[in-house]
Amino acid sequence: MTSANPPTDPQVMQVVDSYRTCEFATLTRSGVPIAWPTAALHRPDGTFLITTSIALPQKAYNIRRDDRVALLFSEPTGSGLDGAPQVLVQGRAGCPDEIVTDVSGDAEYWRRLHERQPFNAMYSRNVLTRRFFDWYYMRLHITVTPTAWTTWPPLPAGPATVTGAPDGVPGRSLAELATYPSAVLATRTDGGTPSLRRVRVTGPGAAGRLRLDVPPDGQLREGPASLLAHGHDEQLWSLRSVVVTGELMAADGWVFRPDRIVGGGSTSPLAVLRQLRELRRTADAYLAKRSLPRPEVAWRSIRALKEQVSAGGTERRPAPGGARPSSR
């Protein structure tokens, strides 16, 4: 069911409020819809707030070229909800080229992050972490104004992905995607707006294609597409993800022809360290391109927010073990 207005069903709005992450899709320069997991806050005025570090600016670049976006709430881990519908929100987004380093102006967004992702506190724990991770708090704000809401049933349980024959990118894509129970398919509608839907990758197909199990969906169209698979635990810890871009095709059902893999790979401590160093370099490049001095982070506002969360008794403690933090 699709509507221009927010659904009146309280369960739908509970999904939007309770899910720890959503899949957020923008359009690349070449028009490929591509999604990444992110946190979103539905505000009283009906818009959504998403923030992204200058170390991860691609979403902002895409929006500044083409403001058509989509959000899908389909990953229930940590929400306490079971059997809830998928909620797709399509709309228009804006992202000013202004770096925000004070969390007090968006206290509710950051309060939820600190409550739901306790590892978040590590970035501001001491002098050393504040120096190395200051880029994490250099944020670009994305405001999404919804134009359409769609609800679908949850993806039904299905068999595990069958791996096998393909070589090259199809084979590597299948191997990455097989480590997840499902994936999010990003496509475009007839009007060009991104659309998102949970699907299953069932195994290899002919000519280097991957077979998809796709519930009935009137918005699906052949063309440029991508698959996002991601996961996290109940404390937004151990976030991992992989994106595969390619083309969606109708050939005895829906099939996907992959051409590029983004992310995935090793989650070893060394790989994580390399990723963090690359993120810092990207942040440095963002500032250098604009001839901007390194902005000062309002650490006092972050400390005050952490104290508020702790005093409210809603702070969760990180689970033990070697986990991979989220940088988004």
C-alpha cells in the first residue's frame, strides 16, 4: 500500500521509531541507486534527519546532484519487534555544505545513538581518541522530505543461498552475499526515484547472473540496480556490510548481473585499522578541497549529552569481544 501521507497504523510508525538502522538510497553520478545502512530520526515536522561524517561524504555528493532518495526500514535487530512490516519512504533530500560539530542542536538524534550504540562513546573517551576520531563528529546534515510511504509484509523465511559456479565478480559477489540471510535490492521507478525492497539471493544463474527471490512488487523495473547486505547486533556493534552494483534483468524471474563490489572483505583488526585510517584521509581531503581549517569539535556538548544519557539510565553497556564498530 502506497500513500503520500504518513501511515496511520501505529505499528508502522513504531517500526520507523524503533529500528536501529534503515537502508538509505541515493543515486550515483551514473544514475545507479545505491544504499547504505544508516541511522535516521523521524522529526515532529514529518521530515527525517540523517547525518554523515565528512569521512563518508558520498551520500552528500549524490544528493547535491540528484535529490531523489529512499529509506527502507527492514532490519529489526535490536528493536524488540517481530513480524513487523517493511516500511519504504521515498522523498527529496537536501544536504547543505555546512560541517556541524556541536551535537546539542540535534540532541535527540545523538541521544539515540549513544543509547543504542554504546561503542559510540569510545570516539570521545580521552585525549588520544578525540584526536584520532575527531572526524567522526564533523557531520553533514541530510534532511529528507517524504513524498510517498509504502508498506510491505516482512520478507518470509527462505532457504540459504546456494553458492557455486560463477568466476570473477559474480562468484565473489555470491560468496559475500551468501553470508547474509537476505539483501536489500535498490532499483529505480519509472519516474527515476530510488526504490528499496528486501529480497533473497538464491544462487548462481546463467551468464554470470545471480538468481533472486523477489516478492511481488509493482515498482520493480529492469535497469541499473544494486544489492546491499548488512547486519549488526542489538547494540549496533559489529556492523558489517557489502554493496554489489549491477543490472536487474527479467529472465525467467528476476536476475541480477553484478559488475562491482563495494565493501565486504576482511573484518580483522588490521583491516579495521586500515579502514579507519582511510576515513581520516577522506575527511582531510574534504577539508583540503574546500581550503577549510580543521573545525573544532564541541567536546563539551558531547560530554554533556553522554552524562544526560547515563543519568537517565538508558545507556547500554558494550558486549565483550572483538567487534567491528560502525563508522557511519
